[in-house]
Amino acid sequence: MKKKIALWAALTAVALLVTGCTAEDPAAAPTPTTSRDAGKAGEAGEAGQKAPGAPEGAVAAAYRKWGLKPFAAPPAPPAVKPVVRAAGGPVPVISDIPTTEKIVFITIDDGAEKDPEFVRMMKDLKVPVTMFLTDSAIRGDYGYFAPLAAQGHGVANHTLTHPNLRTLSPEAQRREICGQQTKLAKEYGTAPRLFRPPYGNWNEDTRAAAGTCGVDAIVLWRESMQIKNMQYQRGDRKLHPGDIILAHFRGPSELKGRTMTEMTATMLRRIQEQGFTVARLEDYV
């Protein structure tokens, strides 16, 4: 009998070693679950079932702060950019990007309004924009745009003094464009690749001057954001894949009491209402 007991004890010890736990091991014992813990576990399970790239709680909360819903993630940038300046060729002039994806591109001009809330908004939302900056509008506070550039938003050229370029000589146009290239490179570390002529006015002298200044594309637009609504160029009054949207750094005096962030939030809602998301212009040009 004693031999049987000893054999049973030995076999039990071997089994416990194989399973990696003992009856006295607290880690092996189940932890009591409260109803609160069960709720957390359920939430974790639901979160784990979200599709890849789905916004996490912090992202959704950041959007709610501005009265918005998170955007769908844009598609991966194309391996080959659809707009490329051919070597030795003229600078392309574009109002949209050739694509079938439901994406649009946001551009913001001038730089006169310097609302600190807008910097916080862009940091929270992480929606890419390209800033076409005019030196006469930003020279009083170059530093305002530095954190926006650090967030990854594009810095682009909108001339030194915002003239109607079609009224200027070729050399005067070149000074306006090249001069701003130099200023922006000094302030933000990189010479811009993109240029927008003030008022959208340009001619072949503009194109030639931009080419000598190192510009890769002249960027116009398809829609412009007003105070509460989009202004469309097409008769169907709809966004189309690849459209470039124009907005401005404006404040309450120009927006009838609304702020830069309110105007931006409205623009983002208009984009979402039509089923689009926002991509980074520099990834396509």
C-alpha cells in the first residue's frame, strides 16, 4: 500500500511539473471578476474587433473636442506621383490630382490670421494641409507657422507681396517667386516645391519664372471654402476625386464673427458629408 501511495505521489508531481503550475501557485488561480471588470473586458474585446486603422478612443475624443467625427484613413500614397515635372519641361499647372480615390487636398493661403487655436486644432486632428504663404502676411510672426510645419503640414510659395502677377514683367515675377523661395527656405528649412499665384492669375512668364526658381508645380484649385459653404467651379456643385480645395488664414473680421477653427471645422464637415477623406498634397506632386 505504501508503495502505491509513493508511486501516486510521484506521478502527481510529474504532472504538475509538466503543466507548469501547482495548487499553491497564486498565478494559477483565477482572479475573481467584478461586474466592473467584466465590463472592461467586454470593451477590450469590442476594441479588439475593430478594423485595422480604426480610430482609437483618444483620436475620437480629439475630434469630438472640435465637434467632428474622425476621418477615414487616406489610401497609401502612390508609388509614382501622378503629377511630375518632366526634366527640362514646363512647370505643370494643376487644379486637381488625377486619381479615382475619394480623396481631396486642403490648401490654405496667405497667412494673415494667426489663431493659436488653429495650431492646436491641427495637432489634434492630424488632417494634412498645405500652406501657401505670402511674406507680407507672415513676416510679423514667422514663428507662428513653425509648429504647423513641424506637424508635417506643407509650406508652399504664394509670393512676397501678393501681386497680380499678370501685370508684372517677367523679371518682377521672378523676384516675387524666387524671393519668397529664399525667405521660406531660411525660415522653415526647405525651399518649397509648390507655388500658387495670387488670385489664381498667371501667364507663361509666370510659368517660366517659377521654373527658374525651382518650383515643381503651379497649384490652383477646384473649390474654395467660404464662411459656411464651398464655392464650386463645376455645375454639379460636388467634390470630385483629387480636387484641391482653397481656404485662407482668416479671422472673425473676415468671417463675420466666426473663427478660423470654426471655418475649418465646417469645411471638414462638408468634405465628410460627401464621403471624402483628406490626403497630403505633397505625396501626389
